[in-house]
Amino acid sequence: MISHVNIALAGALTAICAWTDIKSMTIYNRHTYPAVVVGLIYSAVTAQYHHLYGALVIFVIYLFFFLSGKMGGGDLKLAVALSLFLGMEPVILGSLLAGFVLMAWGFASTWHKTGQIKSGVMVAFGKLPGGEAPYGAVLGPAAVLAGAFFQFG
């Protein structure tokens, strides 16, 4: 069960990281490292041990994407911090939602720039490079919304 405090902490982290990711395509360590430490302590003190396990699973999944060059280190650390507050399930759902949103964004922006639907489809499915996108700026809000849905829905 996710508490109101968990959602508030994840929401604050999300707001900060989304802003910096949109502004400079960077999620700073000065935001994620303290959040991970607070998340570890808070999960242990409140006996939310499943969040600790979930953070480990999220770390392994995101590490794969980081090492393959598909994602930045800030996204990895943000996902781990969010999983410490929200649990594994909202972060996985948020990751999927973020992927679909950015895929649609890549399609729409490429179609708009080129005027060709085929180019937009190729970018959306990863066949053509579409440029960098602020994944963390979409991941955070999607995971917090998923966490709120699990809590209140």
C-alpha cells in the first residue's frame, strides 16, 4: 500500500527532475542521490520492504537500457528513487506509458517536420533516429499517476 507521504515525496522529486530534464536534458545527481537515500531510509523505517526489492528489480531493468545506450543515467536513478517511494508496479506502468507517449511524440514531430507519415512511423518504431527526448520528464509524472491510481483507484 502506498501512503500519501510516498506520493508526495515522489511528486516533489518528479516536479524537480521533470523541470531539469525538459530544460537541460539532464537529471542531476544532487536531486536523485538524496532521494534514493531518503527512499531507502523511509522504506526501511516504514517496513515497506517490497519497495526495496522493487527498487532492485527496477535498477536491473534500467541498467540494461543504460548500458545499451538507450537511456541516460539520470533516468535510471530517477526510476530507482521513484520505485523506493511508489513500488515497482507504478514505475513499470509509468515506464510503459512514457514509452508510448514518447513514441507518439516522435511520430508526430517527425511527421510535422518532414510532412511524410512514413518517416514518422519509422521514427516511432525506432527505425530512424528521432533525436533525444526527455524520458524522465514523462516517466516521473506517469509513475506518480500510476502510484496514485494504485493508492486511490
